Amino acid sequence: MATLARPVNPSRVILAPAAPLTKVLGRVLIYGVLLLVGLILFTPFILAFLGTFKTNAEIIAWPPRLFPAEWRVANWPELLNTDVGGLPRAEGATSLGLTAGVFAFFWTFLLGGLSSEAKGQGLPRSIGLPAALALVVGVGLAGAWYVGLRFGAKPVLSWSTGIATALFALIGLGVLAMSRPDWGRVVAAMAGAILVGALVAVLFEQLALAAGGGRFVRWLFNTALLSVVRAITQVIFCSMAAYAFARLAFPGKNLVFNFMLASMMIPGAVTLVPTYVVIAKMEWINRAHALIFPSIVNAFGIFMLTQFLKAVPRELEEAAFIDGASYFQIYKDVVLPLARPALLTLFILQFQGMWNDFLAPLLYTQTPDMWVLNVALSLFQQNYKAQWNLTLVGAMINAIVPLTMFFFFSRYYIEGVSYAGVKG
């Protein structure tokens, strides 16, 4: 038998007690204090930014004014057109172009040569592997010939550059060879990658020449190119090494991993002089090679990615193996998508590391056309001591890129720190 609901007496409804006024005022006070502290800490940057639109007299005037009396927007294009002297040299432009070309060749070759072995189809290994090795030798000879053709490089520089270029090609070939590839596709991919690398090398060489010599545009071009190439190269090589340490079994893995961790304890000052001597012997001083090739891997990056990849479920790899995927296909299609946050963290850290680097560019670059922003601004300040507005514009341009990346990707910094401490 259904029962009728009794009406609710409004007088008996118990309302939740309102938040005490003191608690609300306390929360408002806390947020207000935090906002004030943040504003105080950010005040120097605000003053520096507004100083880029002031005259020199307004910048050094006391008491300082927050806003300029007359907004001098012309300070920004004036800095971009400033020339401290020095013409664009073929040696510097060629090294920048070759660095970009080698990176484009390596990445194009890996992506183009990726395939599973097709039984009974394509070139056999006995033919494809020697053909690919011959192309590797050709890549090295092409690199040596290119620098000799462009500016008449010395034999030591030509051969060291050619060997470094061939080693990149050999590493890519070794990665693909472990994945049972279609050798016909590998040979075709290497031939196509050589063409792509050559076009990219010529393109960036011409862009470097067009940017000028001792100009701010050239310094910005150098810094951006070197930062992007180093960051992406380290992401590629560190992720490969981390995948091997975290997911594969091979003799001596723990020994090699522990030795790598021990290398993180060596201060950079200890290896500074030996590294400089080796680079000088190879005639790489004042070349972009000196800032990229010796730093294609990073022990911290390998460690961070290794710890992250240990948490990836092995069932995903086993399912890919059942479907016939090779090691490199699993690395590319299974592991990398899952490790995207860690990879982006490593990219940001290494990009900012190169963007803010001062010591290595100061040691290895000597002419204005090869300077990066930090070195250029340090010397620019000495030559333009009285023009504080131009110095502030340069400092703002140098700071905008790292601040923008931190603003949009700050949560990845926190995740990157947590990944480094995760145990598999």
C-alpha cells in the first residue's frame, strides 16, 4: 500500500552555517599578500620591459618613473639594425648549414627507412647492407668535400667533419639494422635523406649569410638554430638510450648504466680543458660543430627517461611483438607517444640550457657572426655603455623565449622532476 510523503515544514529546515566572516577575510588577505609578493618580485622585469621604450635619460633618472614620458617604439627596430662590425663569413655559415643538414638527414633517414622485413621481397641483406654502408662512406666524403668546396677548409677540418657526418649515418643505419628492415627501402631512404640534408644545408647556409655578420638578427638566428637542433638531437639519442636501458636486456647493462650515472658526478670544469684541446685539434673552434656534436647525449636526460620508461606496461610491447613490430617500431609507435610528457620536459630543459649557455659559446666562438645572444649581449654592453635602452631591448628579447616556454609548459617542469625520482 502506497504511503503519501509528508510535507516538509519550512520552519524545521536546518540551513548549513555560513562561512565565518573571519575565515573569508583571512583567505582574501592571504591571496592579497601572495599577489603583492609576486608583483614585487616581478617589478624588475616590468621596469626593464618598460625601459625598452624610454630614452637613456629616463632610464637613469631618479626617482624612476614607471611609464615613459614618450613611448620610443623605435628602440626595438634600432637594435635589430645595429651592427657591431664583421661580415658574414663562409666558414661560419657553412658550419651552421651543415649542422642543420646533418640533423635533417638523420631524422629523415630514420623515418624513411622504418619498415618490417617482408619475406621474399626487396633487397636481401647480403646486398642491401653493403650498399647502405657504401652510402655511409659517401655521406662522410660528401661532408668533407662540402666544407672544402665552400671555403677551402684544411685537411684536418675536412676529414674530422666528414667522419662526424659518417658516424651519424652509421648510427642511423645500426638502429634500423637491428629491426629487420626492408633493405631496399633502407637504401632508398638513405639516398633520399642525403638529398634532403643537402638541400637543408644549403638553405640554412644562405639564411645565415643573409642574416649578416655582427648583427642582432644573426645572433638570434644562431641561438635559435643551435638551441632547436641540440634539444631535438638530445631528445632522439637520449630516448633511444633510455629505451635500451629500460626495456631491453643485454650483457653489461647495469655496469654501463652505473658508469653513466657516475659521469654525472664529474664537475664540468674538470673536462673543460681536455674537451677544448680535442675540439681545437679537430679545427672545430669557431664552428657550430663544437656546440652540437659533442653534446648529442646527456646523462641526466637518459636517466630521467629511463626511470619514466620503466613504468610503461610490458603488455603493450608484447602485443606489438605479436603483431610483427620491430624494436624500432615499438620505440617509435608505442614508447614515444606514452613518454610525450617526459620528452617535452627534456626538450624544454635542453633548449633553455643551450639558449642560456654562456661559457661554451664564449670558448668556442671567436667572431661576431658566430656569437649567440648571451655572448653577444655581454660584448654589446661593453661597446654601448651609454645606450641602456638598446641593452634592455636585447635583454628582453633574450628573456622572452624562455619565459614564454615556462609560462605555457610550467607543469612539465614539475612532472620532469617527479619522473627523475620514480623507480621502475
